[in-house]
Amino acid sequence: MTAVSLGVPEPPVRPIAERRVSRQIHVGPVAVGGGAPVSVQSMTTTRTSDVGATLQQIAELTASGCQIVRVACPTQDDADALATIARKSQIPVIADIHFQPKYVFAAIEAGCAAVRVNPGNIKQFDDKVKEIARAAGDHGTPIRIGVNAGSLDRRLLEKYGRATPEALVESALWEASLFEEHGFRDIKISVKHNDPVVMVDAYRLLAERCDYPLHLGVTEAGPAFQGTIKSAVAFGALLSRGIGDTIRVSLSAPPAEEVKVGIQILESLGLRQRRLEIVSCPSCGRAQVDVYKLADEVTAGLEGMEVPLRVAVMGCVVNGPGEAREADLGVASGNGKGQIFVKGQVIKTVPESKIVETLIEEAMKIAEQMEQDGVASGEPAVTVS
């Protein structure tokens, strides 16, 4: 069979920005910082003490493309479950610790890949830094200093009046300096706020003042739609300046949705190879077919396809032919029929009722050819513009 040029999407010739120079840590097998690819994280919503449910959710997150998972540890029962979860999880597990410093030591002993500490609400945290640094250093366990606007140290709230970018950064760097006094630098930092503007300013300031890898997040970003917008805006503003080494999209939605959004943000910025992408028009008065229905049906029909393929589903003669011609596979629809394009060439015209099945058939052919040609595959990420 003659090989066909498929126009496989490739990373940009130039990155969107030169990555900020940072030290590198390893969260299990996942490198963070130091030029490593930006990784995607999420957090389980189960009670960690329910080992079966937690491992099931971690498996679902792993299947969705999550690379690092965080689990809450508010009780002794949760701490007791960490060793089994860390051992059986397919991706690195970070223990999320608040209020009780004893659970930091429990997480380290349990073999968690890293521990997140919130210095703003752990009692007498500063007095425990020496012991934590020794334990973490002995076990090779990185520490994430996670500062949140909603739980900022009272001393800093009194000093600044509210959770300003300067207050968030001062909190993080103060805690980092305490670890540094004991020779511990296996650290990453986050300074999260629910306002993207404040969050972006805080990370810009932090990036100028340290070389630790940075975990990006808009905390309490909100329901799926609102949180997606806020996260995309904030992450885009920072990643486009090379700031950020790992991300977590915080949504009031199932954790797998956070992962999908995070992956799509990275793909949209060219920080990950683009995979399956549906390009479809928003529809307008020129459309002569039901674009929404076509896009939904094509997306559903190609779900699970693991190839870097761009498919254009267009509804009129103005932009349709051009977009379809630029895609690997596309349709320009009108007058009850659709012209099917494969890499810029019209291969057939079909009635509207046959558009979806024809696109799926052609996509399967292209996917088979890609596999024969050894094209790398990946978990699909679908966009509808």
C-alpha cells in the first residue's frame, strides 16, 4: 500500500515560550521542572480510607491521562490506608496534609511519592520542619509547599490585609527557607487563589524569586464551565511565558474532567502533541445542515481513537472547504450533501444522511495507515470551536 501524507500534527517549530529555568524533582517516575514536560494532576474525591473506591477512582484518572494523583489525609484511618494505595496505584500518589503534622510523617513512611503540606493551617508547622526535612530526605520524598488564599497564615493576613500576591509568595518562600536551613531542597511550590488575576500575579512574582518547580492551579475555580474558563485563562497567561511545571485544574466536577481540561490546555498551547481534534464551526445563518448534531455524532463515533488526527466538520461553503482542506479529514456541507476531503483532496460527495458514517469509515482507514506507518498514538482530546 502506498503511504499517504496525513499531515500529522507536530509540536510547533518554536515553543510558545522559553521554559523558565528551574531545578528538577521527581514525583515517583514523573520528572517535574528542569525542562521536563508539563504534567497533569488531579485529586480523588473518595474517602481515602475506602481503599477500594480510591483505587478505582485512581484507575479511572489514570485511564483519562492523569500523571500524578493527590489523596486527602484528614484522619488516622486515611493515613493507615496510604501504604496500600501508594503501592497499588499505577501513577504516583501525593498525600495532601492539613492541620496535623503527624500525618506528614505517616505519608512519608507509607511510601507516598510526595507530600503536600499547607503551612497556613498545620499547627506549629514551623517547629516541625527540621524533623520533616530529615524524614523526607531519608526517604527521598519531595515536599510540595502549597499555599492557598483561603488558608493563609494569620500573620500574613494581618500584615497585608488580605491574600495578595505578595502575601502568598512571602508565605511560600518563608517555608521554603526553613527547609533550606536544614539542607532540604526537594521542593515544589504552589500559590493558589480563586481569582485568576491575583493567581497569575502571584506566580509571576514567585517565578522571579526562586528556581523551584511550580505547580499551577486556580483554587476553587468553580463549576465545570466557569472553572474551565478561569483555569484556561490563568494557565495560558503563565505557560505562554514559560512559567509552570505541573498543573491541576480544580473543578466542581468529576476528577477525570479536570484531567481532560488540563490535557486540552497543554495541547492548545503546543506543550503536548495534539491528538484527535474535531474542528467544527459554531454555525450561523449560512449553515444548511445541523452542524451541532454532526459534530456531536462524529465526536461520539470517534471516541477512543488514539491517533493524532484533525477532523473538520463544517456547515457552509464560506469557510467549510478551506477548513476541510487543511484538516487530515473533513467535510464541507451544504444543500443536503457533503464533500469529503482527505488531506486536501475531495474523495467523494455523499448525502447528508451519510456524512457521519463516511467520516468514521475514512477515519478508521487513516488510523490503520498511521499504525502501519508507526505514527505515535495517544489518548484522544476533542475540541469543538
